[in-house]
Amino acid sequence: MYPRLYVHKDRTYNNAKAVVSLCAEQGIDVTGVVKGCSGNIAASKAVLKAGVKQVGSSRMSQIEAIKKEIPDAKTLMLRIPMISEIEKLVTFCDYSLQSEYEIIELVEHECHNQGKTHDVILMMDLGDLREGYMNEEEIISVAAKVENDMKYVKLAGIGTNVGCYGSVKATPDNLGKLVAIAYKIEALIGRKLDIVSGGATSSLPLVVGGEMPKGINHLRIGEGLLTCREVSEFYHSPVVGQTTDAFILEAEIVEIKTKPTYPIGELAYDAFGNKPSFEDRGIKKRMLLAVGRQDFGQHEKLVSLDETIEIIGSSSDHLIVEVSEQSKSYKLGDTISFEIMYPAMLYLTESPDVFKVVV
Ligand SMILES: *Cc1c(COP(=O)(O)O)cnc(C)c1O
């Protein structure tokens, strides 16, 4: 049955192991973030085996499923929790990122009800302008209140996020500010913080380049241990030992024909309301594959393993590829395989029409 998405557990393990080992050399622990593959259980097990300290997701349903399948796994909720999900937060998550004292108080209350403890990481906004306290005094005073006034909620540490909304780059300068705040909190509460979390995959280039400020001892890595393209392609500093083929899409050919490259008729809008442009390159041989944007998002996020084939377009349910003189002769029912980038993984792992095959 097609389309299929292969989840290679050994490749995922190797990719995660490469990051975990590199970070360990610099005293940095890793949360393996699995929201990008919709919390796939096989992938979660592979990253845990590679030595990540927690598995993280932004979606409660994924964390709930992981906790039920892998009860020993420590789980981290990445999105600031909704008040309406606090009961599940306390039941299924060991750690959470927090930026509102009102919510932390409700977590304390729920922990009391369930007779459990819960670890929080307070988020500082260093300029990327998504979650976190903007004000240094405020995060320090909230940290002291959690430390001194709460019985069930434990202050695990502080963290930050860059390179998400505001596309701000992780630098020794901005992450150094996080370390400075951590030192102030430690002086105030009279103990060391367990976690000073310096961001996501976008912070990895500092580790690769040996520029991570001392004092950052934790990162939350998703893309950089699943699809593994960002660090080498955007920042040109690959993590040695990683491959980009842990997740492979395989789709079936349903039509093979020679067609013009320029549409015939008066041009208006495509299926998504866009006005595309076309170049007339004469008549070409092309194939139609039974997988579409509803499954993978944008075809620009797919990379054909057969390099003689070019992806030229897609609609909700179809992918159109062009075959060249060098291509082998495909027939109907044959399949084509693709490496996928992070956004395509996000959609493909969610699509009920894509068969997930763990290999
Ligand atoms: C998604 C997420 C991450 C991981 O992001 P990657 O870029 O995939 O490494 C880390 N922290 C938070 C808060 C997130 O939401």
C-alpha cells in the first residue's frame, strides 16, 4: 500500500547519537524533540536509546501516547501549557517550559491534587519574541518564588528560544545573557540550577563551532536529530556522522505521458488560488504520483533519490515529476522515493493516508 513513509530507526539512532555525543563532550544534555515526526514511537525510542535525557513535544496528545508506550521516558512539554490541559500536564509530563506565574500556581495546585511533583524551566525571551519573560528582574523574582513558596513544583532551571518567530540567531552574546541570569538566580537561591537550556537546533552551530558559552548545559533538539539538514545547509557546520535519510517517502506512479510544459488555454488560478508562471520547454515525459500537498505540504520540501527526475509541481492529491533521457524506464505501479525536509515530515507523519513503516 502506498504512499509509504519509512521511519528508519537505526538511522534515527545514529543521527541522535551524533548530536548527543557532540553535546556531551561540552557538558550539554539534550532533549530529543519529536513533535516534527508527530511523536512517532519508534523514533522516540531510537532517540532515547541514543541517550537524550528527555523526549519533548509541543502537543499533549503525543506526550500522552509516549508516556503510555514508554513509561520510563522523561517527558518535556515544549509549548507553554494551556490552563485547560494542566491536569494532563501533571499526569503525563515530567518537565514543562513556563512563562506565566499564574499558570505555575495552577500546576502547583494540580500537583497537590495528584500527589506528584513537576519540574519547570522558566523561559527568558532574548529577542526572538515568542515565549518568555522580557524582563530580567521578573524572571529572577518568579524563580525565587517557585523555589521558596512551592512544594510540588520544582525549579529545574531556565531556558530560552531563538530562531523561531523572530529568526534571531543564537550567538555567544545572547546565550551569554541567559547564563548571566542563571548565575544571579543561583546566587539568590543558594544552589545550582540543573538546567540552563540554550535553545533548539538553531543553537547547535555554536556547539559544532566550539563557541557555546560555558554555563549552557542543555539544548532541545528536533530537526537536528531527525531530518538533520538545517545545521549543514543553513549554517554550513554539519554534525559529523549524521545522514539525511532517516525518513523516506515512497509514492506510486499512476500516469506516464509526454505533455507540453506550458499549459494550454487562458491562465487564471491554480487549485490553491495562486497565479503560477510557466516556462515553455517543449514536450517532456512526465509522471504523476499518488501523493499530494495534503500529505506533504510543499513539493519543494521533497528531494528525489533518483537524481535524474525533477519535481515540477503538485496539487492536493498529486505530485508531478519530469523524467529525463538518463532516467531508467519506469512503468505504472513502480514507485519513486524521496528524502524529506522537516516541514514535509511534519505533514507526512500526520497524514492518515500515508502508511508509516518502521524499518
Ligand atoms: C520545537 C521546539 C524545539 C525544537 O526545535 P528544532 O528547531 O526542531 O530543534 C525546541 N524548543 C521549543 C520551545 C520548541 O517549541
